[in-house]
Amino acid sequence: MKFTSLVEPLKKQINLAEKVSDKKLTLPILGNLLLKPENGQLKISATDLELGLTVILPGKMEDGPGLTVSAKNLSLFLNNLNEEKISLAVKGNIMHLESGEYKADLQGMPIDDFPIIPEIKSTEYIEIDKKDLNEALSQVINSAGYPVGRPELNSIFFTYKKGDLRMVATNSFRLSEKIIKNKIESNLDREIEIIIPIKTAQEVLHIINEGELDKEKVKIYIESSQVLFDFGNIKLVSRLIEGNYPKYQNIIPKDFKTTVTIDKNELLNAARIAGIFTSKNNDISLTVDSANSALILEARDTSVGNNETTIKGDIIGESLKISFNYRFLIDGLNSLISDKIMLGFNSDLSPVRFKSLNNDDYLYILMPLNLNNN
């Protein structure tokens, strides 16, 4: 095999594949990428046995045997090039790389040792614009993540019903829910519920933001234990997490004793400043002052100092004081895309809802800190 292409697109696709390869090297071959000809183009494959990525890259191809080579070393070599073109030639178990004055030989392993990446046979799909998928996953992914033993909380919950796609993530301390309405094309005539590992969601975001894609839309094919994200020239196959997702709807408050409408960026800046002064609990306190239509953010650490910031807002209801993990608060505020936001409170120990004003397609629920128990 001999393949010639531009350096930049090859670099981008190899970097994507390198992220999927197994960094722990549970099997040596899993740290490699498989490169071989397919229909006059280069096919790049990577897997860690839970995720499988294939990329098709156009270029000038001379057919011949493919090879697997170190994902890390190939990526490092490409990322340090400043040339325009590169050629890859396979001879035996050696891949020869040549780009301008740069030359290198990478020791490889036979392609027969590389695991087979599963193929999805299902024809049922959900199709979504890659920008909408990117926005939705970006809004919910920070709420996922939990210690070993609770894989369903280290995941994204997808549900499809009557043309609407819903994504949910929670680690029991916070929860995000995003609903995409009237933007989905599908041949499904039934409701779908699947649990996708957080690593899969991260790789989907990497593909959208860093890959060289030839289509604007993504087709999602679903089987009983696997899911395929089909970007056209890039395909990502992932196992699904078995089990039942928590009944998260039960913790979403529907009514509130106090609501606050406020400028998001003012609150975000105040939270960032307060974060400088947090104690070991990463706590900041937020006082809702109904009488003066103000939010007061405070943080104190005896070894650093203290901070207080007052922000004006529209407040309906009772005054109260509540404490949050400042990092979780900042994540929630960053996930809201409008300038004006609404906060809903019930008590100092009840979950708080954050949402954009006049927009119900996304919400963020944050549990307060109970500092009396710390």
C-alpha cells in the first residue's frame, strides 16, 4: 500500500482515531491504528473493544497490504510536521512516512491481529444536524460522571418519542435535560430509550468539533446492545450500558416558592470571583434578598480572605440563603445559552432549577450543599 494526501486532513483524522485507541494497552494491538486501502481511499480504524471508529480519507492510493501502527507515535509525528503533503508506504511490518525533508519508519503489527469492529445491521435511525447534536451534548455532558459501580450515572440517557429527542445526564448532585423538538428526521415508529457511555458522548463531540466531516447531518442507528453514529466518512460504534436509568423526573421541581430572573453573565462573573475565596468544601453562599431585589454571593476562606458581590434581579417570593458547589454552579450557568435566566427555589436544602428565560428546551438542576453535615 502507498497513500499520498495533504498533511492537515490526515492529521485531524489520525488525532480523532488516536483518542479512541486504548491508552491502557490492555492488549498491545489496541494501542495501534489499522490503516488499509478501501475503494481507492484510506480506511483508518481504532478500537478499545467498547468503542470502534472508522474513518475514510480520500487521497492518491496504490493498493497493497495494510498495517497497524502505534496511534500515539503516528499522531506525534504528524502533529510536528509543517509540510503540505505526506506519503505512507507499507513494506512488510514497516510503515515508511515521508513528508518533505522528514522521513520515518514505524514498526507495525499485522492487520490480522486487529479486532473486528462490529457492524450495525439495524436500518432504524434518527437523523439530526451535527450542530444541534453538538449543542445538546455540550449542555448535558458535564452533569454526568460518577465513581465506579454506577455506570448508568456515568452516561447520557437518550430517549426518542414522537419526533422529539431528549438527552439527560445526572450524577445525583446535578442534572441536565435537553429536548430537541421539530428538528429530527427518523423512520422509527416506536419509542427508544438507550444509555450511552460518557466516553462515547465525548468522542462524538471530538468528531463534530475536530474531524473533517463530509456531511452536515448525523444518522444514529440503534440496536439492542450497540449504537452507531454515522457521520458519512466517519463512523463511531459503541456498546450501550445495560440496566435502567434512574427515574430522574422525580427530582425536577415543578413549583417554586421563589423565582429570580437575572442576567446570566453577571451571575457567572460573580460566581467566578467567589470561587477564588472558597473553602475546602468549594462552597459559595447565595442570598436571595426579596426586599431589595438582589442576589448576594459570598465566599470565605480563612487562609485566603472573603468576597461579597451583589447583583440586582427580578425576584418573586420569599427570601432565603443557600449554598452551592461553585464549580457545579459555574458549569450550569455556562450551559445556558441566553442572556437572561430564571432560577427557581423552594428551600435551602431543595434542588434549584436553572433555565433560560422563555425557553423550556433545557434545564439544569443543582442540589445545594448541606454544610451542617460537613
